[in-house]
Amino acid sequence: MRSDEIKKGHNRAPHRSLLRATGLKDEDFNKPFIGVANSFIELIPGHYFLNKVGEIIKEEIRANGCVPFEFNTIGVDDGIAMGHDGMLYSLPSREIITNSIETVMNAHKLDAMIAIPNCDKIVPGMIMGALRVDVPTVFVSGGPMAAGHKADGTPIDLATAFEAVGQYEAGEISEEELTDIECNACPSGGSCSGMFTANSMNTLMEAMGIALPGNGTILALT
């Protein structure tokens, strides 16, 4: 195992001592070490619940005779960053995520990885990180957001909210209608409802064979 480089032999006694401080026992040093790259962040609708997803994944890793080590990456919500200089940070965040995964996985010689992305540049950032590390990797995304509905039952999504701004400025809808859309376009957690980067990338990962079936289409609500 790749992780034997940090856990086997008398010269790795200091390394094992540090690992014991995290709760590892004698028997754990004969098990594969699995990195759980989580992009949990409370600011992003598609990510604020990923800590719970991480806990489930770690339980399953332990149940299958391995040792999980969860670590986190940063994340930028393109929708919230849009329309101001915050968008300057979106694409660079992808490289930071890639570098973070490469750094943690290679510095600690972890044997495999489960990546938990969901939105925007976080998905490709994690894919690029996995390619650099080149260990067995599975992606488990948080799932897409449910579609919203206006007060009259009309289906809407995030794109509707962006379009509504222009409609309001053009005098085509009232402030009350704008507020109705604002309050109902994003009714749940999950990657933004609409064929944007997040949902297209999560679906693409299925086609690439690096994510579980349904990864890009099963709602976060489930």
C-alpha cells in the first residue's frame, strides 16, 4: 500500500505516534488509508449539507475495513460571486482546490480518495486533483436542487431569478413578482437548478465512469 510509506517500519515510529494522536489504534496501521476530500462550506446551497454526506461516507469506509481521513477544500458559488469583482476569484479557486487535493493526498501518502464536490469550479478542480494524484478515486456529489414554483404554481429556477432582474428593470414585472421569484426560485439545498456548470459536470462524471450512477440527477433532497 502507498500508505505503508508513512506507517511501516521502525523509522516510522514518529509518524505512527502522530497518527495515534488522531485516534488510530494498532490494527489501523494494517488498513488502507482513504482520503475523503470534502468541499463542505456553509455559504453555498449545494455544499452546506456536505458535512453530513462526509459522515455517511466515512462510516461506510470504516465498515469496509479501511481508515478514512476527511479534509476540506475551499469553494466559490458562481451565482453569488456574479455581477461584482468576486467573479475574479471563481476560476482561480479551481486551481486552489486542485493544489489542495494534490498536497494533502501526496504529503500523507493516502491510498485512495472519495471526492465530495457539487458546484461550479469545485467539480473540475477535484477532477484535476484526482488526475494529479493518480490513485483509485470515486466522486459522490451532493445532488441537484429541486425546481421552484411561483405562488401561482409556475415552475421556476435560478435562471428565472436572473432573468427577472432584467424584466423588473424593463418594467415587465412588478416588485412583488420579483420578490415572489426571489423567494421561491431556489427552494432547497443542492447544485443550482438549471443546466449550469455544476449539473453538467456532475452528469458528465457519470459518463466518464468516475461517479456513481445517478450522481448528477438524484435530487439533494433525497
